[in-house]
Amino acid sequence: MKLADRKLAFTLSMWGFALLTIGQLWIAGLALASRYESSRTAASSPREKPQTIIVRVPAPAAEQQNVSGHATVSRPPLAAIPLEAQAPAATPRPISPRPISPPPVNDPRAEKLIKEAQTARVAGDMQKAIVKLEEALAETPEDPTAHYEMALVHEQMEVYDRAAAHYEKVFQMGVSRAGSFYQLAANKLRDGFIKTDEMSGQLALSRIRIYHNPKDPLGEHVILTVPVQKSPTAEIDLKELAISVTFFNRNERGEIEILEDSSRVKEQWVSEPFDWAGGEETLRMSYHVPIRDAANAELFGKLSYHGQVVSLLYQGEVIDMQAWPRELAARIPQAATEGLNQGLLPEFQENLPLDFDPEIPLLPARE
């Protein structure tokens, strides 16, 4: 082979190696860029099912002695009082019977399954609730709590014949076995079922107030007060009433993110005892915006409070909703905003509620 031909072959081979190296570098760069983009998208995109905070309504407080709040003064024995000063013995007051409570679930696994079913029912996942309750009844076929919960699920699904069958099962157990569920089941069988759409206009959210607490050492702090109003003629089952709250944040790139850590939120019914005195009860939500570490803040930007969606649920169905900003309502999958009071805007307050004490936690420790 001639010298010129050898030089040409060498030059072409070098160019081939150079092009191959450039191609490999280009492919590696694309892979790294794709991995970064996918991780960024996964971190910033909202989940299909946002994490919501479900707040149940407390049971009505039992009557207590010394409800006036006055101090109790000890009295000397009757023999130590002069006869002329002794008053006739007062007629003893009748003792109010103790309120009947729900019976305990004796099987730990069944108890866990029933609680999971209740959570699923409130969240609107009826299929999951039925599966959990069927497993619980397989463990304890005669448990009144499982039968009552199964009746609620079928009533909510408007399968009234199956709901009535489970209510009848609870009713036949009597007070001794079914506890407070006995009277509730009897009421259902006697009065029939209340459809969710019949509660529209009977329960509603009043104007929500939004407070900002700039002095909180834990970072940006937002406090909501959520008033719930009830018609004087409305008869409701408190176990069917719940409040759902979903918080949203905004990062420094302007992207909206759904709160994923419910531990950042504490709740408290500030108007207990829950008796609808004045026709309204008030829920308070205290929310601390998550603080990202330096690395995540550099990649995804710091977070700030953007807004929330508050839903009033009865039997797991949304009967009223307030979203701020309003477009956040479209980010809640189960939200049907037609006919709901979306015209009511929140009230923004610069000062914290007068009875708010930051040193006292809003929510006691849960079991």
C-alpha cells in the first residue's frame, strides 16, 4: 500500500473514532438530562389523589356535674350545725342515666379493618370500604360495629335493601350487644334514609377566615377558621359529617404543589361542646408550610403558602365547598362544583384570633 493511501486510511480511522466518541458523549448527556427532568417532574407534579386532611365531628359532650364552673365548697356535717339553723332536707335530684356508648370491637384485626373501612368511606372509596368490612365480618360475623358500618356504606351507595338488612341485624342484637348502635339502627328503620341531596341547604360552610402568623419561629404559619352552619330544622347524624381540607403550596418557579405531609396540619373544634348553639360550629386548622433543606431548595425552590380547598361532606358526598384561589377546585378529583357556593370569598385577617395560644397544641396526641 502506498504511503498516501496509508495516511488516508489513518486519517479516516481517527475521524471515525472521534465521531464514535462524540456520539457516546451525546447519548450520555441525553440520558442525564432525561433523568434530571423526570426527577424534577416527579417532585413538582401533583399526585392523582392529593393528600387531604379529614376532620370528623366530635360526639356531643355528655352532661357533666358542676357545669357552671363554680368552685365546690365543702360543708360541715349536719350534726355540727345548730338545730335552728338546719334547713329541711332537699328533695334528691334524679340521677341522669349514663349515655350508652358504642360496644368495643373485641378482635384487634377486625377493629383495624373497620377503622380502615371508615376512612375509605369518608374518602368516598366505597369498594375498598366493603372489602375491608367483609374481611372484618369474616373474623367476627356478629360484630355490631362492622354491621352498622356496612349498613352506612350501602346507604351511602343508595343500595337501601342491603343497608336495611344490616340495620335490622344490629337492631335484633338489642342494647346489651349493640350499645348505642341499637338506637341508631332503630331510628334508621323507623324514619327511613336521608339522601345526600336532601342535605343541600341544610348544612353549609360559612365565610372562611385566613390568618397569617409571620412571627412563628417554625416558618410560614397559616391559620384557618372554618364555620359550619346548620339549619334549625335539620336532623343530621354527626357520624356522617366531616370536613376535608387540602392545602397547596407554590415554589419559586411558580409551580403549584399539593401538601404531602399531613403532620404539618393540626386541627381543633374551638366551639365545643358540639351542640350547634347559635346554629354554627367552628373548626380551626393550623398549618406550617414545609421548609426544604438547602439541596432541595436549590433544585426545586422554596415553598410558600398558596391556598386550600375546604369541602363539607355528608355521608362521604361533597355538599358544599370553598376553594381559594378558586381554580384550585379543579385539582380535587371528586369535586363537583356545580351548585356549590363558590361565590363566597375568604376573609383575610392580619391579627391572630384572640383565643389563639401558640404555646398550646391544637390537637392532643393520638393513639
